[in-house]
Amino acid sequence: AQSVTQLDSQVPVFEEAPVELRCNYSSSVSVYLFWYVQYPNQGLQLLLKYLSGSTLVKGINGFEAEFNKSQTSFHLRKPSVHISDTAEYFCACLKREGAQKLVFGQGTRLTINP
Amino acid sequence: NAGVTQTPKFQVLKTGQSMTLQCAQDMNHEYMSWYRQDPGMGLRLIHYSVGAGITDQGEVPNGYNVSRSTTEDFPLRLLSAAPSQTSVYFCASSYHQGTEAFFGQGTRLTVV
């Protein structure tokens, strides 16, 4: 079975500072990887995904993530954050074959301070 | 565009009551699933379906039933509500393996 670990439960940063949200996964088979964002009192929205090809993927709102197979990581980055980026961020993985079971990490709450 | 619609948005139940959380999607997606979200635990899969008439258990299926009689609808039934089922429930759908999952707005359930 696959699992996802988000290494930080909370990340406070100042506005316009860079941020990195860390995600490690564990799986015996190849996986797809995703980052979702959840704004307060809303559902989840896809930020970006890695399916194949270039290991650096770009998403919405200026976010990007890098797939590192050797370190089994998929860290999310943004060079300059805004107040509007305050939200909870979830990393998730999905096996390439077999049952459609999206497995989520515990979430990282990103707080942007002015 | 409606996307994934969940009803109700909020619900309070007494221990032992039963109820059905509704989920409907208008994107003709084959895959649908139910998650519960609890603080510090991310989202955990309850049940999922790969098409009409086909369902399977996820990580935390106990106390919940599902059925998938149509492509559009995937209701989640709580048979006898318990306080441990107090949570936020999300329904999601996707076209096929590896594609984006679209989520509903969630149902906040409190069992007293």
C-alpha cells in the first residue's frame, strides 16, 4: 500500500517570502502525484500533478513542484507568497495501475503574515 | 457548471440515527469516491466506485454503506450514527485513472 507524509503540519511565512511545503511518499509501485489546496470552508482544488515526463511541474497561482524519484519526494514551492495563499495544502498519490485509491497526506496549514 | 454537488452542507444527528449524504456529478465521470476529513489526519477514503454497479471499500468503511445505481449519483449511508463519525465528508469524481479528482464542497456532520 502507498502512503504520504507531509513533514510540516503548519508553516508560517511572511508575505512575499518564498515557501516550500514538503511531501514524501512510499509505494512499491509507480504512482501519480498531486498537490491540492483547500481554502477555508471549501472543497479541495487541484494545484498541480505529476504524471510523467519533466520532473518539474508548474501549477496554478505560481506554484511548482519537483518530483524526485530517488528521494521519493514531491515538494511544493512558491518563490513569493501572497496573503491569498493562506490555506491548507494536501499532497496525494495514486497508483498507476489497479484500484483508484487517492491517498492523502495529513495536510500542511500555510499561514501568510503581513 | 455544477461539477460535484453534495447535500446537505450541514447536518446534526443523534446517536443511533441513520441518514444518507447525497453526491451527484454531471461530468460523466466513471470514478467516484467518499472521503472523511478529520483534523491532523488528512482525507481518508471510505468507499469508492469505478462505475455504475461497482463499489469497493476504502481505508475506513465501517459504519458506512454505498451504492452506485447510476453514473451520476453516489450516496453515502450512515446506518447507525456514532459520535466518532463526526467529521467533514467530501465526495469526489474523476474521469479515469491518473486524472484530476473534482471535489464537492463538503458536508459537515455532527453526531451528538
